[in-house]
Amino acid sequence: MIQHLKHLFAGLALATLTALAAPATAQVASTDLFKPVVVVNGKAVTNFEVQQRIIMLKLFRTPGDLEKEALDGLVDDRLRFIAADQLGLEVTEEQIQEGEAEFASRANLTREEFLQALAGAGVARESFRDFVAAGLLWRQVVGQRFAELARAQVTENDIQHAISATSRRGGGVLVDFAEIIIPANTPAAAAQAERLAAELGGTTMSEAAFSSAARRYSASPSRARGGRVPEPVPIGNLPGQIAQAFLTLPPGGVTEPFPIPNAIAIFQLRRLIDSEDPGEETVALEYARFLIPGGRSEEALTRAAKIKARVDACDDLYGIAKGLPPEMLTRETRAAADVPRDIALELAKLDAGESSTALTSGNALVFLMLCGRTTAVLADDSPAGTGAAAAAAPGTEGEAPPAAEEQEDPTVAGVPEVERRAVRERLINQIVAGYADGYLAELKADAIITYP
């Protein structure tokens, strides 16, 4: 919950809050403000609280039925408070103020400036205080109930596999995943994209829920498939940070948001597929970009399809571009780390000679073609490294791997302990998040909820 809340005010400016003050305040001025609208296990939620939450959701730029979202959120918060009370958990005023200050820092404001801006928009301090307290208490609840259980489930083998795969060592890994590419090509779209990406990213959800969100929000052609990328992608093809994120996710896990040019991307891991082939990392990419006027219009897409039928390699594009301005066709070779992330993501899905029309540039459709990929096979330097990869590793020629009993720590060689701890904590947090979602659903199913 707190991880989700921490992102909500990202990029929110004081001017935006103040601009909403007049209509928001007017909305609160309604009759029967303190009449209960729902009762959760004997705890009432009033009309005033619903109106206050609606104002905050407007500030968060939440889409959809805001009254329903507000009511659902307040019911969940009542259940969180009740669960914390049953465990005897509390938060201090100092902790709440620290939580409020964290929100303020996300909007580049002090806590006092932030509270003043909220008040100007019609949000009472108590409403915001309860909102923050519910999240803080819920973090304590799930930590007390599930942290040790999750910690016990993460084994050294889990950590070792994640680190080994992240480093592309000890065999190839294929990633079966889905994507949501949220447009952010204007200031207004960027603000909404940040809010939506923060809401969806860093969670665990069903494939059906992610696919539904992809069809609704994604600007990528994959939206027609619910965001699903048709074929598993070698982990070494993907940009490094995205590859590492996949390798510590459970199936169904959603990455944190990744900014790309004019958009924000989030990805859901469907499964990791181990391969007997040696792990390969892309170190350089050669690719061509041919611009087709008309953006994603039917005419431009039709022309792209005709070009695809005529070309088998990047060299063939020169004939297509003959007589056109030179800027219409560009071809370059770059280190993988220097390729723009949106282009790198598309190239990761391609073999040499294959093309993509998922991207646009200005008012042009980009016919993107992979000319070639330079890869490096990394040696298997896992603790029990064996086989040809281990034999070829520098400094190990003619040496047998140490016996298991001689190894003080079953870690991947050369990986700092701080990285191991970070991977372990991320795996634990992902398990806890899954338990927390299920526990809240269980609480709601068991609760007595009435609507007077």
C-alpha cells in the first residue's frame, strides 16, 4: 500500500493543487455530510469522508468512477484500521508526520506547503492524516503477519538463481512477458501517465487484469493481444535494468515504471524459461529507421506492410528510400547501452532482418529494422561452475572447483553481499505483497458491510 501511495504525488505541482481549490471546496459543501453511507464491521464511513476522498482522487488524476473508487478505498482503509487494532498496532504522530513529509517531497514541497495546498483544495488535515495512517498501519500488519513467512520461503538457491540470471551467467534465459506503453508526449499526458504507471507498476495481478489494462491504456500495437509479446525474448536482448527487474519478479509480477521517450512502460512477467544454450548478452546493435509520413494512420501502416514484403535486410531499404530526403532513412551501430530505450525494447524482440512498426517519431511511423546484433557469451562463474563455460573462464584453467564443504558462502563469485541482500529483500517484498492482497480480499469477504 505504502509503495503505491508514495508514487501518487510524483510530479504534482503546487499550481495544480491550488487550481482545483474552488470546485473541490464547492463539492464538499453538501447536505448530510456526516450521514453514514457504508458501515464496515460496525465502523461507519460518512458522506463527508467520501467527498474528501473524491477530492484527493481528483488531485491524483484518478480516472473512472471517482465515487466508487473513493468508497472502495475507504472500505479498504476501514478494514486496514480494524486489522491493525486487532493486532494492537499503532502509529505515532511523529510517524504520521514523516509519512506526510514523504508525500510532500514527491511534489517538491515541504510538509507545511503541502498541507496548505491540500487545505486550499478543500482537503481537511484529518482526511489526509487518516489516508496516510491507513497505509502506515497496513504496512505494519502485513509485515507482522507475513514478513517472516516470506523470508523463510526465499532460499539461497532463489537468490543465486536470480543473481546468476541477472548477470546472464550459467545458461540462457527467455522471458515471456506482456507490456503496457502509456503515452506521455504532452505535459498533461505525462502527468496522467505517471499516475497510472504508479498505480499499475510494482504490483502483482492476474494475466487477465493486466491484459484488460493493456487494451485500455497501452499505445503499443500489442494492446490488441492484451499487451502480450508474441514470442519469449532472450534476457540478454533486453535493456539491462528491465532484464534485471524481470529476474526478481514472480509470475504475474509487474515491474516498476520505466520512462522511455514520450511514454512510460511497465511489464508483467508471465514466466522465465531456462535454456541449455549459453547465456548471451547484446553488446552492440546495428539498426535502420525508415520514416513513413502519417503516423499510425491506416495509409502509413499499409505502406509499411508493403515495404516489409519487399525487404529482407537493411540494405534493401536503400532502394525504398531512393530519391527521398536523406533524413527519411538512418542506419547506425551503437553500443547496446546507448540505444534509446524505446528502440532497444523493440529491437530486443527482433532477429536480424526482422522489422517493427510499433514506434512513431513526430508525425511519422517508424519502420524499424534490426540489421545485426553483436553478442558476448559470458562464462558460468556460479559456485559449482562446470562444463566448457567454466573451463574457459579466466583464471580457472586446470583448476577444479572447490568442494562444497570448502565454500563458506554459496554466492555467485564476484557479487557483493550488499547486492545479495537487495535481491533477497526484493524477493521477500514481492511475496509479502502477494500475501497482503490476498489477506485484504479475505478480510473484505469476511466483513459485514452494510449500506444504510
